Amino acid sequence: MAKADRLARLDARRAELESEYGEALVAALRTTAAGKWGLFDHKGDRAMRAAAAPVVDDLNALGEAIDEARDQLGLPPYVLHQEFVASRGPVGPEAMGEPKQAQAWLDRLAETKAVRL
């Protein structure tokens, strides 16, 4: 019974963390969609990277905590965080800018209802 209670508490905490992650990601995406570059680190600009670092660091910390909980619960890694990490970094000249990419993310999240907007 104690193990079941522990797993139930861990699952509840995982759900809280995922909700917190979604809220933080949506806030960051809205800021980026409004024109602030750096979240996706496409340009590799130090000033932009430094400005976005606190948000990115928070998202990474939350993503790691979620993945730890999911691993303990026998669940797959948190796909939303994996997708966000994969979307960061240098891109080619044909790629859309960060504000448009952020808006595309917001549209996709709204469509799939992956997080509350």
C-alpha cells in the first residue's frame, strides 16, 4: 500500500510539473511570437541567448524533473520537452524566424490541446 501511495503522489507531482511546464512554455512562446528573439537560439547571438537563458534553463529543469518522474513511473519521456529541445539551435536561411515559429507552436498546441492556452 505504501508503494501505491508513493506512486500516486509521484504521478500527481508529475502532472503538476507538466502543467507548470506547459504554462511556462506558452508564456515564452507568446513573448517570442510578439517579436523577442532568443528562445529557439536560431541566430546564436550571445545577447539574445543570455536574455532567453533564464526561461530556457527553467524549461530544461522542469523537463528533466518530469522525465525523472516519468521514468520512475514507467512512462515514456515527456514529448513536449523533447520537441522543444529539438527545435532549438542553428537553422538554415530558408527557415522561418523565431516569432513565426513560436506562433506556429502556439497554433499547434491550441489545435492539439496539448497544454492550456
